[in-house]
Amino acid sequence: MKKRLLLFSTLVILMFSFTGCGGQTLTEYEQQNESNKTATENDATTDTMTAQPEEIQEPETVSVCIYYSNAQATGFEKAEVSLEQLTPDVLLSELAKVNVVSYDTKALNFSKSGKSLTLDLSEDFSNYINMMGTAGEYIVLGSLVNTFLTAYDADDILITIKGKTLETSHAIYDKALTMYEVSDTSSKEEEGGKKEPMVYRLKDTAYTQDDIKIYYPQFDGMPDEELQKEWNQAIFEIVSADLEKDEKEYESYDVDYKVGFCTTEKISFLFTEKFKISGESDTRIYALTFDLVEGKCLRFGEMTDMMETVSYNMANGGYYKVTNSDVDRETFDEYYKQIISDAGDFREMFLRYDYDLTDLSLEPQGYSYINGDGELEIIMNPVPELSKEQLIIQTGIKMK
């Protein structure tokens, strides 16, 4: 409970406090006389000197262009970022944020000769790209190549893995690579300007009775009071739904939550429900994500770009990770190949994810959740052929 209250206090401070950034003011200081400093100074004393304040120099930044996949995973987008310094590992860190390389990918060696680059990467990159289908491999490698060539003003780059040739199930990259063709599909800001997000606060709320303990968030201070009332009522109905609809005798029933992605524009909650019936315990998790700009509870189908990318990746062997300890990626892929033919089938399934606040009687087929790192996670309802537990999928896709 203390953790939740601390989190709430932090959120309020973040949302309503603005602090300036800058260096400390330096005061002048005096350098005292030093008598008899050396014999060669003939016992002379120095005059009292007043030192000038040290000049604070702002760190220089380097602007580079980062390439990454478009929403349909059919081409490239690019964005300019500012770096404190230009190094291979700093570039790789930026590429990891947009899912071009894995976070553990490191540069083992790097050199530039004329207009040619050589980049030796850790085996983590090989493992990562070998999880991709043909299209995913093209996008990953193209984004990596284009980013380095642009940043270092080079014409070609040879990529190796621990000093050896990079090989995948689709190709052997034993020659230097040149710039991949780019079709700029960067999203443009809507005409008329961007909508301002609604102001809000969060209240940590509890409902307790005997062996029932339900902790849940409530919005407060929103300018649209009717919308605030609607959201708060829906949250309570969702967290207490199983308790209300089941005629079972619960020996215990606990619901708790945590705040994942949290900005002035969007906030995502993950709920964990634990209960015990006839001595047997069970757990269920679900999520809610609210858009404070559009004023709605987001469903996965409305996160169009993210849903399209996940659908494509799951249908074509792109990156995603099944976190359940009893289900490996190969088993998961084989099962869905039997029942789903292409990305469109996954898309149809994902359109039925998440609660529809206009009709809470509709049972979601799964849930989408944006974690604290801004990464999309998919919570799939139990698939008996794979696991009796819900399946948790890390997509590697981050909220922009």
C-alpha cells in the first residue's frame, strides 16, 4: 500500500510540477597570497588575485538519423536524434529503442577506412536477426546499415559476428553492404495542430470486506466530469466483475494493480486478480490503457501501427518472445500455424482484445498492456493446448 501511495505522490509531482534545468551559479573565489613561495622569488609575495568564475560549457551534441521499420514492416522510417557522442555502442543503443537490434547487442570492434566501415557485433545480434522472417531480416539489416552509413558519412559497411561472416537462414553476408533504398513514410502531424491532453490525478482506492481485498485506481480532477465518472465506474465494475457474476464461495479474493506506461497523454494499468476456491488458488491478469488526448479507453485494435506490426511478426516469424516458462517459441509457432494462415487472421483476433467500455458484457479474448519501459506486451487468454495459464508475449515494440 505504501508503494502505491509513493507512486501516486510521484505521479502527481510529475504531472503538476515543472522544474528548470541548468548549472549551478559559481561564486567568485579569492586566491590567497602565498609568501615565500620559492627561493628564486627572492622572498617576494604575490598579490591577492581574484579568479574569474569558471565558464560552464554546454556539452556538444551530435545529430544523427536513425532508421527503423514503418508500421507495416514494409519499408523504413527515419528520425533525427541528438547524441552526446557518436560511438557504435551509442548508435546501437538508439537502434535498440526502435527494435532494430536487441538490447544486449554490443559492438566488439569498429573501424573506418576512407568511405568504408567495418562493424563487428556480438553474437546477440546474430541470434536476434535469425528470429526474423525474410522481410523482417531485410528491415533490420537495412535499418542498421543505413543508420551507420549516414552517421559516419560512409559508402559501405561490412558486418561480422565475433570476427566471422554473418549468416542467417536466408543469406550469407560476406560482402560490404551499401545503402538500402528508403521510402520516407514518416507520419505527418495532423492539420490543425495536436490536441492537448486532459489534466488528471490518480487516487488509490480500496474495497475490503472479510477476505475480499480490491485495490484499484480512480481518476480525479479531470475537466470532463462525466467522462471521469464513466471511466471510474467502468474500472470498478471490471475489477469486481468476477466477484459479482460468480456464485462461487471465495475463500479469498484479492485484486491489486500497478501503473505501467504513464505520461500526460496515456496511462496503462496492469491488474492482478488472485483468488482461492475449495483450497485451490488461481491467478488472472488483465489491463486497461487510457488515452487522455482522445478521451477514450484504448483497445488494441485502435493502436493500429502496433497491432499491424505484431500481426505481421507473429505470422511471418518476426521478433516476439513468449515469456511463459512452460511454452517455448517453436511450440507456440507450430500451434498457431495450424489455425492461422496469415497476418490478417491475427489482426482479426486482436480486434477482439481489451475491454469495450460501452459494453462490459463482452469478454475480451486477450489484453494489451504498455509496460513502464513503454514496450507493448500481449496477454493472451489461456490456450489449453499450450498452457493452462495466460500467455504473455513481449513484442519488443515501444510506444512512440
